[in-house]
Amino acid sequence: MIISFSVFRDKIEDGTKKQTIRRYSEKRYKQFYNAKKYQLYWHNPRNGGTLIKEVEPNGKPQIIKYLKKDHFTGIKRFKHKLIYIVDIETGIIVNPFVLAKDDGFENDIEMYDWFFGHYGVTMYDEQFMVIRWK
């Protein structure tokens, strides 16, 4: 299964990035679920991308969703405090800092800003897959 990247090449190479988060679709989920290996490419291989490395999947993809909190109690309102990330299958809230670090971001705020920059408010309507590798 091919996964192409355009950010965090150094973190993929040194192993600090051990996952990627992609928009969920049932078809793509099944492909990742059944894959025996992932080929991590720097840019799309159909457009001249280069293979970074081949890795083994680390479990089945996790389906997550960004949700807005219904209310907020506190002195200040920070945008990252107004949302949480939930595992769709279990209903358990995912630790956003760990999720962000494993994905190559410095922290959960940076990850939130990236997702909001790419999806805007529609990110709350989307489901995403966390695809992990060994």
C-alpha cells in the first residue's frame, strides 16, 4: 500500500513520525486494513516521487473524529481547549498531544492548526484514519 508525503520527511526517515492521519473512506480503510506492507514515498510515485522506506502496519487503522465541546468552563478560551478527538469505535477520547507527536507535529495545537487550515470547519463533519506503522 502506497502512502505519499509532502511534509516531515526527516521525521519519517528517523522514525519519529510513526503514523499518518488521512480522511476516512470505507474503501481506503479496507485497503489499509488488509495491507501487509506500507511503502512510504516522498511525493506521489506517479509524479516522480521517491521511496523513503517500506514498513509493516502496526495494527488496524483507528477511526477518529474531531468534536466540539458543548461547553467550556475556565478563565480563558483557547481554540484547542474547545475541541476533542474521539475514537469512533470505542468512544474513548484520544490524547491529542500523543497523537500529534506520533504524527510529526510539535504539539496538539500545531496539528489542530494544520487540520483546520486544510479542512476548515468541515473537519468536524469528517472522519479520519490514523494509519500506524512499525
